[in-house]
Amino acid sequence: MDRRQILRQRSEEIIFTNQTAGGAIIACPSFSQYNYSWFRDGAFIAYAMIRIGRLAEAERFLSWGNRVVISSREKIDALGDKLDKGEALSIRDFLGARYTPEGEEDESDWPNFQIDGYGTWLWCMAEYLKAADLSELPGVWQTGVELTIRYLRMVWQRPNSDCWEEFPDEVHPATLACIYGGLKRISPWLDQEGNEEGGTLEVFAEEIKSFVYNNLHEDGYFPKYLGSDLVDASLLWIALPFGMADLKDPVMVKTVELIEEKLLEEGGVKRYAEDTYYGGGQWIIHSCWLAWYYYESGRMVEADTLMEWVIRQQKDDGSLPEQTTEITNEPPMVKVWEQRWGTVATPLVWSHAMFLIVDQVCSESRSFNYTRFEKEC
């Protein structure tokens, strides 16, 4: 069995091992800070399950998320009341991004107001419904979906942490792309007549898209956050999988060019140029994401190079880390973080999910001898 096949097998094992009986997916079992289930990470992991035909496991995660949202109904109602009355808000008034396997919010001081995961959860649900060939949204999910959409209508323009639990005072295009993608994809499964404030989901989604395009960087690219000169590799999400921008959209092309220039180095992709978390190394998920973009754009050789790099990062037991620390923005910060939290999170379940997703994209998008390619990797 070659290294690519080993990684496929281990990736599936690691994903299924880290899903609880109740459906939650633990981000990393061996890293204390990541002993939670994120809506965002879990949605992408569940999508990997869908891609490999494990619909029952994906459904369990989606149902776990549904239960969490429904249990938050009073919090959503209270937030709406405060907004209507113009009352001051605190960070505790918003839903969390991560929960314990039992569905309890993380009450630590670590930033937890992120809304990207709720859009991603809706998107993943739509992918599940399509794969399961369901023409209607299951009744048990109806309330959770409606509550989620109501919540997103209230908060989408509010500054909140990006997908890295950072920059909580900013508005992030990648986050808005998650919401846009979730609304667009789930829309066909909802009866939207008379039960939504502010218009249909299509109108809501297009409002978000217009907002993002009206706030581009003056040089014609998507910024990490509004008003920033930085780019972030998560901006790739705007095209894939959320479809806010076409692959050939000049704004997307410019953004990718900047990601290549500033974040791609020797086969691995960093998060953003000023990142110092564990030194600011190269992330598995982003190397996969850029490879995905390349495969869909017909840039096969470049995509293969990135996937070969990912495959080489697996440990002796076949596990993938969150990031590597050989090439970083700030090398001294590696030790600082290791002393604080230990070594880099390994295995990161999201890393394994992204490998499986893009491994399938590779198989589906190429026409040459795939068996030979596997041996070469």
C-alpha cells in the first residue's frame, strides 16, 4: 500500500474515531484546546463523509448541530429583543462557534463569536440532502434551520472573529461567503412564502454578495477583512465551495495571485502573512484548498504538486497535523506556543477531511492514468 492509499485509509479511520455517538466531531483528540466540536470544522468533515458515501455519519453531525441550535432558541430570542430595543450587547449574547460533545458552549475567554460555521452547516446540510436524493427538508431539521437563518439575519454585518478565532473587531469576506453559500444551497429545500423577514433567501444571499463586492480592496481583490491590505488563504472559500465568485472572476483571480505570491512556499500554504500562531506555518487544509482551486481551473500539475506536499506531511502513523513548522513567518513563536499549549495539534480531523475531499476532486477532474499518478505520489 503506497503513502496515498495509507493516508486515505487513516483519514477515514481518524474521522470516524473522533465522531461521538451523539454526532459531534472532536477537532483534535490529543490537543486540549481542540476538544470541542466546531460547526465549521464539523461541516467540512461531514462533507468529506458525504463525498465518500458515509451519509449516515454526516446525518448524525447535522442532527447534532440541529439539536444545539434548537437548544439555543431562548438565546436567539433574547438577542432579537435586545436588538429591537437598542440595548447594549455583550459577547455572551451571541451563539458560540464550538461546543462540547454534549452541546454545551465553551465558556472560556477564548474568542467564540464566529458566524461562519452556521452558514457552513446550512451548506453541508444541502449537500447531504442532494446526496441522499431528498426532495424535502426533514421535519426534524425545520426549526433548527429557521432559527439559524433568523440568527444570521441579525448578525451577518456585525464584526466577529474570523475562522481562526482572531480579529474579532472586523468583518471578514470569507465568513460572509460561508453564509452566502449556506443560504443559496439550502434555499431550494425551504418554503419561503410568508415566513421570512427581509425577503427570500435568494434576496438575502445577494445582499451579502453585493456587500462584499462593494467593499473590495482598492486594488481589486478580496481582503482578509474589510479595510485590510492582507489576504488570507481562507478567501479561497469564496469560490470553492461557496460560489460567491466564479473561478475566473477577475477579483478572485487577483486574490489567488496574491495568495500564491505571499502565502505559497515550497508546496505549502500559510494562513496569512502576519500569522504567528506556532510561528505561522504551512497549513494542510489550505494546501488542499489551493489544489482544489487548481484542479477546478485545469492547472493539474500545480495541483498535483500541492497534494504531493500534503501526502508527505503524514506522520509515521498516517496522521496529519494542523500545520507544519519547518517554514514559518516567525520561527521563535513556534517554541512560545509549544510551551503554552504543547506541540502542533495532530491529528487534526479537518486536515484529513480536506485531503479526502480534494483527493476525490483530483480523481474526478483528471483524464490521465490515475493509477500511475498514485504510485508517483
